[in-house]
Amino acid sequence: MSVLLEAVKLKKSYRVGAHALEVLRGVTLQIQQGELAVIVGPSGAGKSTLLHLLGGLDRPTSGEVRFDGKNLSRLKEREVSQLRSKAFGFVFQFYHLVPELTALENVMLPAWIGRGAPAPRHSLGSKDGTASVSGGTLIRRRAAELLEEVGLSARADHLPAELSGGEQQRVAIARAMMNGPRAIFCDEPTGNLDSATGEGILEILLRLNKEQGTTLVVVTHEPAITKVAGRLFSLKDGQLWD
């Protein structure tokens, strides 16, 4: 396997009044293509900050984040945005669905945003994964397929407020898959769910990783997720520990 994602001496600090709050203190790590990488650690250790930097949602104070050999810090914001749209997917603890859009429309959203560029058809049940999503009809069809794959075909026309927490998270996973990402970043994906519902979400994520080879980077406190990790990173006081 080749290195897909890499952090090199990564530091991140924030100004709090006259002082600098150092959240990450020189983190270095590598994640291989197709790995299930899990980041654990106590609250306040910097896990979410690290995930956001790896996913290009924020920029480091110093150090580098490299995706497929590209240093994200050297890219313009527009280029980073395009990379996120085409190559990354995101799943958060509190779902972040657009309340005015139906489940189907929420899944379609990434393709709408990047409509000018073709996106690979990367179905859980597909082994070739090469058809493009461009026109509105194809976007809608692709989104419907993804909702079916996460078991929500019957809920496609429902608004987020009409869905349970587990259903909303499955919509969020389908949305993350919309543009056929190479890596999906998950921040406490089961943290807001009961154990039974969380197991269902974990099953979907594992299927993505094993059947499609999608790289997963997961921040979690859940033992069930840490047990299946291909690579486990422990973060404490802004540093990685063995």
C-alpha cells in the first residue's frame, strides 16, 4: 500500500487573549491508502483539530499535511476546496444536514456544489466505480442509489427533523460518499447514538472500507471502533503516544 495521507511535525495554536493555546505539538503520522485509521484520546487532546487539518478544513500553524504527495499548505484555498469536494467526505457527530432539504437533496448537495466536474460512481455494491455524475437526473439517481445502500430509500423525501438520529447519520454517510471520495473523515460518528444504532453505523463504515477500499480516518471514544482499527493513534496533550 502507498501513503495517502501524511502529517509532518504538525502544530496548531490559537490566540486566547494575549496568550497562545497550543493544541497540537508536532504530530507526525502516515495513513496508507485503504486503511481504517482511528484516533483516540481524552477530551481536549486535539483529536478533532487534527482531523480538521488532515481533511483540509483548517490550516496548521506550522508543519505539513500531505495528501497523495501534495502539500495542502502550498495550495490556494480554491484548490483545497476542490480537493475536498472531489477526494474527501466528512461525517460529523451532529450530522450537519441542511434542515430545509430532504434526505435525498442533502445527499445530492456535494454533487450540486461541484456540478461542473464529473464525479466517479463509487457504489458499495460496484466493483468498477467509473461512471460519472454530472446532470441533474444522474445526480438524483446516484443519490437515490446511495440512500438505498444505507437502507433509507423509503425516507428519501423526509426532512432531517422527521428522521431519527441514526437515520440522519446514515444520510450523512451517503452524502459523504456522493462524489466517490478516496478518504472519509469521521468525527465521533457514533457519539450521539445509542449502542444498537451505533453498531449499524459502524457496519456501514466497515463495508465502505473493506469492500471499496475507501480510506477512513475516525476520531472516536467507542471501544467497538478501536477494536477493528487497522491503525490506532493515541493523542494526548497535543502529541501522539504509543
